[in-house]
Amino acid sequence: MKATLLPWLSALLTSQGLRDLNRRRAEWRRRLTRQPHTVDVWLRVDDPYSWLLVQVLPAFATHFGVQLRPHLMLYLDEQMYPHPELLAPLAARDAAALATLHGLAFPPDATTPDHERSLLATAILLRHEQDPTFFTLAADVLSALWHGHNLAPLAQTQAPLPLDQTRLAMEARRDSYLREGHYLTAMLRYGGEWYWGIDRLDHLAQRLQTLGLGTGTPCPLPYGRAKYLSLHAPAGCASERTLTLFYSFRSPYSWVAFSRACTLADHYGLTLDIRPVLPMVMRGLPVPPAKRFYILRDAAREAALHQVPFGRVCDPVGPGVERCMALWPFAEKEGRLRQWLAAAGEGIWSRGINAASDSGLRALCHHAGLDWHRARRWLDDDGWRQQAEANRAEMLAAGSWGVPTLRIDGTLCWGQDRFAVLEQALGEHQAGHAAPDHHNNT
């Protein structure tokens, strides 16, 4: 019964019709109460993505004529962030790559500021959270913090809140933020919808344009640029190199990234090495409900952007994942691994097929061009578990813990929205000059 109902429920939750209805209701409430267009922004001083947002939001707000309402954070719910020892350096490297791509400031060798300096920076900004000049001050404070400069001059001129008051305020705000429905920082909310970092400003820009705001002139930045492939260089020019993709059948972002990973590899003549790993919850890592719901809706929004089928979802966690993993070696042996991943991905994330059932798995095999009678013999072979564990260990050793993780030589990216960074690693275009042909926010 659950496998029957969930695809229809997920289709409703991720549908464009429901999204548009919610947007119309939010706009109706705004007009009824005569409120300005206001974007709430949750920032954390030791979050590198927050600093990038601070640099771009003033121009964004001016362009669209919206008001920004900042909310400072410092403490986060630990269960939302597995492997924090890997997240901090990975996020800093990723932010540096994004800064290069967008022409923003970020030290290439930055390390996460320590807690005492972050607390002082938060205390300085918390005093001025409601000031009109908040983002100007935030840019100065965050620049000094991430460059390792002395914060004392800023503290002397800006009269920070007492540190004990700041701690208590940040602890209370952590708890209230979860009740509001989110867990990330560098997060924006407009009209009941959430947008993370620079990477989702393209969605917000499109929504504001639909309301008649900011039209007639290009956006200050191509905000979604990092997601897109340019494919400007000659095809087949990097045939000696390998693109490694760590992939999970339960990861919607793995599915959203899959077709672009194939396109990247094929265009540049890369060897595409796809490594299966078990999903986080099957590796003992928590994924609380607030996180699951945001990921589902965000993945649906990104899938629509990249024209990837998505909506009617039948969660394969547990037996569904295991059975798909068991057929991986068979598909590879048959030379149809890409077809298997495409069929399983579309079936799980768009057609609501239950991979845990024989009928569902048979349908996926048929769609992939695999013989079901031969395929089912592989279901009792647990040899894939050892390879999956080896892949997980390799991914962790490389500096990531989640999927999709993509790697070309020494460049590692976590997420489906870093394809321009991967192209930079191939040396086929120069950062900050040639924008992709298909961003949707100009």
C-alpha cells in the first residue's frame, strides 16, 4: 500500500501546479497585507557560502527591488551535518572555486575560522542585524574573518553584543530555525519557498521576473552558472583522463546529475567510471524529515531546470536499493551500465516503479534492454557489497561522504551543480569569462 501511495503523494508535493498555487497564495497574502517584497536570509559567519551570498545579495536586491531581512546563525543541529570534519575543508575549497567562477572574493587557501573568532564576528553583526547598512558591515566582517585578519578594530568601532548574550541568542535561534522548517545556512526564503546559496538564486530570480520585477535588464550575475556545461572546447580532447562519479540509487541529485555527467564524459572523451555506494541512511547516517522534504522539492526544481524526468517517486531504500545494486555487475558485464542507471533512475524518480518487487525490477530491466531471466540470477549474489564498501572508503579518503561526488584528477566536487567547475579542471575555458549558453535568469 505504501509503495502504491507514495509515488502519487510525491508527484503532488513536487508538482509545478502545487508550486504555482502556493506562489499565487503567497503573493495574494503579500498584496492583501500591503507588505513589500521581502527575502529572508539566514547567514552564518563561518559558512563560506554565506560570505559569497553577502557579496552578491545587495546587487540582487537592487536589481529586483526587494528588501533583505538578515537572520544570523552560529550553531547548527549536528544530526543534519554528518562528517563535519570533511564538510568544512570541502566547503572552503568549493566556495573558492565558485568565487573564481563568479569573480567574487574568497582566499584560495582559506580554512574555517575558529569558534572564538566566529563568535566575536557574530556578536559584531548581531548588534547591527536590523541596520540598513548591515550587508556593507557584513562584507567587511566576513572578509576580515576569512582572511584571518584581526577583528579588534571592527569590534572597537561597532560595539558588539556581549559574548554570553550572543551565545544564548544563537542557541535559541538554532532551535527556532528548525521549527521554521530548515537546517542549512546561506539560505533564503521568499513567499514560503526556500533557496540555497548562489546556486539557487536563478530560481528566485525567475520567480521575481514572473512577478514583473527586475525585467528589462540582465541580472548582475548568471547565478546558476556553476550547474551548466559549456562544451565550448573541441570534443574528445581529454581522452586520457577519467571522470569518476560516486552514485546512489536513492539520491535524487545523483539522478539529476547523471545525464550531464554522461554528456561531459562523451564530449571530452573522458573515461566515465561510475562507482556505486549505499545511501546515507543505509550507512547509519541520519537524514531527518525536514532535510528529506527540502531535498525532494529542491531536486524536483533542479530536475525541471535540466529537463530530467522527476516526480512520481518510489523510495528504493532497503531492498529496492540492494536489488538495483545486485544487478549493477550484470549490467556492466552486458555493456549496458548506462542504460541500467538511466532505466532505474527514471523508474524510481519519475515513474514510481517499486524496485523492491519482482514486477518492478523486471520492468526496469526491460527498459534497460537487460534479460530479466538472466538478471534475476544475480539477485542472490552479495559480491556487490564489498565493492560498494570499497567505493565508500575511496570517496571518504578523497574528502567527500555524500553523492553525487564527481572527480577529475585532483578536482573533487560534491553535488549536481558543479559542472562548470569540472570543466575548469579540464582547462577548456577560463573562469569568469565565457558564461554558459543556457542559464535561465537573464
